[in-house]
Amino acid sequence: MCLAVPGRVLRTEEVDGAVMAEVDFGGVRKEVCLQYVPDAAVGEYVVVHVGFAIQRLDETSARQTLADFERLGLLEEEFGDGLEPAAGARNSVEGTDR
């Protein structure tokens, strides 16, 4: 499944004519294209789908959505082993250690 996930913009820069950002998704950081929301600022939350920020989101909604996604295991599905909390929770349920 491919989700649109909220994340907080940590930094922005122009790369080869495209506005890009480093975005934090509750502990996982990814490079994201800001072409659809080029005026998104550091500290703001954006909703990201397949590497593109598609809209802004207020902080309260973003944090609640991230918490809900993590509780449901959707962040692990979306980010794989890149999400430390989800990976730790999976290991404790399965009774294995990595």
C-alpha cells in the first residue's frame, strides 16, 4: 500500500531547478520534492505521496495522523526497517531480536 504521510520540513534547497526538502516522518528522514508546494517552510508539515509533498497540514493533525499510522503498523509498512519504533515493536511481538 502506498500512503500519503505527513512529515515536518527540516530544510529546503534547490536542486537542478527543483525545490527539495529533507522531511522527518516521525524519525525517518527522506528527501522530498516540493514542486507542488514550493513555498513550504522549515518547521511546517506537509503531506507526502510517492516522494512529492502534495499539501500542507497543521501540526496537530500531522502528529495525530503519524501516531495513528504507527499504532496501526502502517508506518512500518510504508518505511520498512527505516522506522526504528515499528521495527522494535514487531520484534517484541514475534519474540525475536535483531
